[in-house]
Amino acid sequence: MRKKAPKGLLPDFASNVEKILISMSCSPQKPAQFLETGTDTAIAWLNDGADPAPTGRCGTFWLGGFKSDMRGSKAEVLADHAHTARRSFVRFDYSGHGESGGEFVDGTISSWLDQAQAVFTHCAPGRRVLIGSSMGGWIALLLAKRLIGAGQADRLGGLILIAPAADMTKDLMWDKYGDEFRDEVMRLGKYERPSEYSDEPYVITRALIEDGVQHLLLDHGLQMPCPVRILQGEDDPDVPWQHALKTYHALDGDDVMLQLVKHGDHRLSSDLNLAVLTETAEALCAQADRSA
């Protein structure tokens, strides 16, 4: 049985989530566009909703998780909302993911962050709310850090971090998976970990682990000049709520909030979860519009 959404969510949205997902599964997919990067890897991306982005109207920017793609349910529902709200919603696949070129095992946090910045710079004009899921939450924070450092904090309308796997290569992999994992990574250069979400294992490489060290955030903290919303499932086995709380404490700002979802899993893709995500995105966009 699906939970009903509480009053106050976007009109009729929660009750229509299932219809939206069924409709999208039956409709032909919008073809991706491709951005050529300096590494000769073509990065697949999509712009949904208003194109070009309306002047003075904040858009959104999606950053997916580890071995996920830009056509998952959360991204699809946000894309549908972008059409309704007349906002621009840009999403993309990292190299080795979805429709982008490259091999998954060659990817690192550095390369995926560079690709996120390239798509953001060349394909997502104007002010944006960054929406990062799992590993995408870490990359969203790293992208925000780069923008702030480059004097472009005004492009940040806010951040929504869904089960953010910040510092995952250390906190959620190296420190968590045990001696067998660490031994295989160092001896063989990789470790194949069974996945609940795919028939194929997650291949975690030594390059991924070693590269991640230079991007660790949580022990140093990050000053956030924009609103941040963390959405976290209480029963998430992959990114425990305690890690989300650590992320919350690492972010310094006047408008940082953590929402813990009772019985929520890692994906947070129920009708209720998707309604909360979409309302949160719209609320941050509207707040950015008013402050422009």
C-alpha cells in the first residue's frame, strides 16, 4: 500500500506520481544530446522543461549516483515537473554510466566531477538548484565548492542532497568494507562487490579509492552560501542516517536542514518520497527567484 502524501504538497502531484511513471515508461524516450569533453569522452545529457531557461527563473541540475543513470525515477519525475513549472532541468550521465562513453572502471571522483562541471558550465545556464543523489550528493558539494572558489556562488540557488554519500570512498568503502576488500583493492587493483540494485557487481577500483582522498570534505567542513536540504532514509543500508548527520554537521550556513524519513530506504523513490523531493526542489527554486 502506498502512503498518501501530507497536505501542502504540490496540487495532486503525489496522487499522480504512479500515473506519471507509467506514462513515461510507455512513452518514447527523449534522445540525449552529447557534450564532447577534453578527454574525448562523449557525455550524454538532457534538458527538460523550459528551453532556453527563462531569464530570472531558477532551474535545476541533476547529479546521479554511483552506477546509476539519468533516466531513473527521481530524475524522470523532476523532468516532468520542470515542464509543469516552466523551469529548466538539466541531467547527465557520468562516463561509464548510462548513455555516456567511456568505461565505468576508468572513472574516478575527479573525472566525474570534471564532467559535472563541464555540463553545468556549457549546458545549464543561469541559477540552479543542484540535486545530488547518493554519490551525486558528494559531487554536488564538490561542484558547489568549485563554483564558490571561482566566485560563482551566485549561480547556486540551493542544494538538495538525497542520501548524500560524501567522502564515500573513505567512510563508506575503505573504512567500512573490511580487510578482504582492502587487500583485494591493493593487490588486484579492484574489488567486485555484489549489488542489491543490479545483476552485475559494483567494481570498486584502487584508482577510485586513491583519487577520492583529495576530495574528502567532511572533516574540513564547507561554508554554504545557499540553502541546503538533506533528505535521508532512516533505514538506508548503504548511506546510514548517521552519515547524513555527519554531512549536516560539516556544512556551515544559515539555511541547512536535514529531513529524516521514517522507514525510508536508500532510493527514496516511493510516491511520498518523490512528492517531497519535488516540492523541496520547487520551494528552493521559488526562494532563489525571490532573492534574485
